[in-house]
Amino acid sequence: MDFVTVAKVNDLKPGEGKVVEANGRTIALFNVDGTFHAIDNTCKHAQGPLGEGTCDGNIVTCPWHGWQYDVTTGVCSTNPQVKMDKFEVKIEGEEVKVKTE
């Protein structure tokens, strides 16, 4: 799969997350101190929307039940045996692009 534009750089301030779509996948996109990261949006615990969660540094907290994930690795802090799919992100000009495969 090719990279797909999912947002503009200015759409997310540092510390913010957003739910985006790319190639039929729902993805949680985060801006961590100016670097963008993308993981699967669906929490492994109860399918909560991670892109709507609170991001503190590189840790996002699911808004439904509080499970936490490192957005840079996809690893769950609450249960380290659980890992989210992580997607490659690149910036081209003002566009944030994600590769889903």
C-alpha cells in the first residue's frame, strides 16, 4: 500500500490525537512534541476509540476504561503482552501521510 494523506500538520497540536481513515482502516493519529505517530484506533480491551483518548507525552489513555498505550511502539502499558498495530507516518509539505501495510 502507498502512503495516504490523513491530515494536515496544523490539524494536531502537540499532545493531541485524532481519529483518521486510511485504506479502510480506522487509525489513531497523535502529535508527540511535533512528531506524528499512528496506531490502530480500536483498543484491544473493549474496542474504545484511542484517537479520542488523552495523550500525555507518548502515552494515550483510552477514554472508555483507561487502558494505556505507548503511541510510539503500540505496546500497552496496562498489559504489556498486548500490542496495537503501528503504522509508518511521513510528512510531505503540510500533509501527514500514513502507510497501512
